[in-house]
Amino acid sequence: MPLSILIVGCSIAGPALAGFLQLAPFADDERPRITVVERSPAVRPQGQNVDIRGVGVPLLEKLGILEAVKASTTGEAGVQWVTADNRVWCEFGSASDSETQRHNPTSDIEILRGRMAQILYRRSLSVTDEHAVEYIFGDYLDDIQQEEGDDKVTVHFAKSGEHRTFDLVVGADGLQSTTRSMIWGRECDSSAVRPLGMYAAFFSMPRDAGQGDNEYRQSFHTHGRRMMSIRPDQQNGRSTALLTVMANEEKDPRFRIASERGATVAAQKDLIQETFEDAGWQSKRLLREMQATDDFYYSMVAQVHMPCWHKGRVVLLGDAAHCASHLSGMGTTLAMLGAYSLAGALSSHPYDVKTALTAYEEAMRPHVTKAQKLMPGVIRIFMPETSWGVWLIDTTIRFLVWTRVFVLLMRFKGADTEPDALPEYGFARPPVYKK
């Protein structure tokens, strides 16, 4: 009998796995039956710019979506650091040599998370035929049961009230995974999620060339460990904003509370409004546009560290298993690689799920370990508390860029940016996805 697989989450890892499972070399009578459940009523449009680096590029080719993704990039050319009066005092990424381009902070491919999720979702419906994957939107799991030694998992859908049984449940539901919490328990789940003390708010807004919006990411940091960035979204003729802050959670737990499930968007916006009111630069514009936007997204910046990503017939994928944080620039690439590795492992061991899940973990661990290594103290260094600290960091950045030492730091920052040779599982070559 073919495996019945339930994927929880339709962001990046979930629909990528649905696509790769259709391409994996299963025998015709072994091809899995795939179901994806997503809490939102549709593919979520929110989310900041995501990077696809190194090994992620050939993975896009294997799904047949490389050209569609390239046609949907934000058009970001590099980074400009700006002063409070909007003067550019340092620029990185405009040099024409390949070494600088390869290791600049703007990745091989920059795309908005929502657009990437849409492409992966639509791709999964067109790899073979639109009925190959059953998508359930607007529902979620509130219970997962599996008996020790059993080869089945029974789940309960909260909205429909339906009980269904699957051979494998894949939790691809992000940093604050409810799948992880239900299977590993709240205490274990709390120890797995390691906050980095930073919180981020993201939203889109009208592009305004008069305010200096261009093809570069413009970054401004100020005292109080706060940073603001404006980035291009040339596909939609808009700009996107990212506001980040480091918080002392012992003195002010509001930022953590605002990131928990159940917090309202209004409360999150009010907290960001209060935090950035005196931040200078374009803070007044950004806060005004933030209050008007309908695609606001707020989250803690954290990593997930777990000794094992599977338990019985439940396995975690992407950020749910090993979030490296957006500081690594590797989250989307790891999600794609994990989906490819899991699909390949399952097709290599179609009658031995336990062995397949072990093989998946063995393939992914080295990549995750590299990506989760951040430069020591990088957050505190680049988000200083005092005005003196801001001046010192500005001077340091200017020196690093001018001497090209920045290129070396980007190369050795810990993330795996090189296109490693992918294991070949014998996946079919898909038709090219048309945007």
C-alpha cells in the first residue's frame, strides 16, 4: 500500500515536499497519497524577503521553478547604510566582480516569502496533475495520537471535527510549531526554541522615490538597539520595511508576549509604534504606513535546536525542526533541502519509514549545523545601545567595506553558501512551471 502522508503547513517546506514527493522515484503502486493542511484560508501573503543561496538554486531547477522564481525577485542590488538625514555613507553590493557579488548580504535570489510560497503551492498542483495533492485550507490539528510501536497516526481536525489516520505526519508549521508542541510536549518545545533577544516587524508600503526608495536595501541603526530597513519590491512597485529591536526580556517581557500565538495584530503594531516613535530617519513615515498596512507580520528572532526531528511516525521539517533565524540567510534554502532529502529518503525506503526518517536526519544535520553558527555577538555588536556605540559601528562598517574585509566575513559567517553536490535520488525531471 502506498504511504498516506499529511503535511502540516503551506509556507515553504510544506508545498516543496508535496512537489518533491511527486517527482521522487516511487513505483507506480507506491506513490504516496499527499494531504496538506493550512490554518489560514489561503496561502499567506505575509512575510519578509527570503534568501535562496548556494545549494538552493539547483533545488529550484529540480522542481522546474528556477525561471519563475528569478522572474519574481525583489530586484535588490545591494545594501546602503544611511544617516538620519538620508545620506548614503556606505554602500555594498554594487561592485561588478563576482567575488563581491557572491558574498554580499543580498543573496543569489531575493524573493518575498509570500510569493515564494505561492509558486511552490502552484507548482505542487502542476507537477503531475491538480488532484495529486489534497489541500485543506482554513483548518488545523488540535490532537495527534500514535501508539508506541504502531505504524499509524490519528489526527483530529479542529474546524471540521474529522478524525483521519495517516502513515506519516510532517510538521512543516514553522518556528512556533504546534505539531512539535503536541508530540514533544510543551516543556521540551520550550527548551527547543532559543530566542536570540531580537524581535522583528515586517510590512509593505507604497514606493516613494522622493524619500530615497531605490533598488538598494537602505539600513539605518540607532541607539536603543533598534534598526530600520527599507527594501525594494520591484515586482509590485512597492517597498518593504523591516523594523528590528533587541529587548531585555527580564525588564520588558512585552515583546515576547506579543510574539506568542493569540496576540493581536493591533497590540503588536502598538508596541512597535511605541518602540520606534523617537528612532529618527524615516520612522514617522514607516510607522504611519505600518498602521495602514494589511500585510503586517511580527515575530521573535530565534533558533530551534533538537537532538532528534522525528518521533514515531511524526517528523519535523524546515523551521519547525531547525530554524536558523533570518540572520543566517539560510532558512528557505534549508527548508527546500530538507524537503528534497525527506522525499528522497522516503522513496529509497518506501516500506521502512523509520530507516527513511533516520536517513533524512543524517543527510540534513551537517547543513543545519553550519547554518546555525552565527558570528559570536553579532546581534549586540551591530545593534548598539548608545549613540557612541552607533558611531563606532558606523566607522567599523565603513572600514570593513572599504578594505573588502566584509567579503571575507560574509564567506566565513557560518552559513553554507556554496552549491554542494546534491545526492541523486533519481527524481523525474518536471515540466517547467510557467509564472
